[in-house]
Amino acid sequence: MSSMGTATKTLYDTDFVEWSAHTAQLVRAGRLDEVDLENLAEEIEGLGKRDRWAVHAQLRRLLLHQIKRRIQPEREGASWRRSILNSQERITSSVKDSPSLKPFFEKDLRGIYTRAVRAAFLETGVKTANLPEICPFTMDQLLEDFDLDWPPSPA
């Protein structure tokens, strides 16, 4: 919104919490003609992006610790195992709430795996390891099996 070349601040710009409460109130009351539709649409899209990013981060963390277990088995500890189990639980819960997330990550699993391998090498200082170039696991295997076989057994 602008008035003679200057931007007018809206409630969205000055107090997001109040804007969201007010917007919810307007929607519930059916007063859709008063709703700030552009910012509402942006926020709804943002919710989906946040959910995808959260699952992406958990999947990368899960892979990172599984890879570290593979390349430095002598350093494996309770924190790595706890991290893997926590990531599995969070991803499973997110996918249960939003099943459309699973195909999204199945499609991007290769890239997430590649970045997790790079991160594992950086974190551990290991220069090389006998790891597959592409992720050898399906999403189902990553979410169900804690102690993954390398390479995985044929399905």
C-alpha cells in the first residue's frame, strides 16, 4: 500500500502476532473481504516451506549420523544413536501429518545424501571412505531401520 510514493505500514508489518490473530478472527467470522489476502497467502505458503525445510534438516541429520557411524564406528556413541532415532521419529511424524512430504524427499534424497556425506567428511576429518556415491537407501529403510546394512540388502 502506498500513498503518494511512500509505503504505508500495515498491521502485518508492525505487529505480526496481532495481524495473525486479527486475520484468524476475520476468517472465522466470514469477513473475507476484509482479509489481507496477499500476506495471508504468503504465510500459508511459508508454512509448507517451513515443514519441508524441517524434514529436510532432520533427514540430513539422520544421514549424517548414519554416515559417521559407518566411517568412524569406533567413535559411535549414544548421542549419534539418539540423534538418528530422534530424526526418524520427527520425520515419521511429519510425513504422517503431511503425506505429500514423502515423495518430495524421495526425489531429493540423492542430493541430501551427497551433502550429508560432505558434512560427515568435514566434521570427522576423514578424507575418504568406502561409501556409495548415491544414497543406497530408500526413505522407508531410513525411517524404519536404525542399524542399516551397508550396502543394503536387496528388497
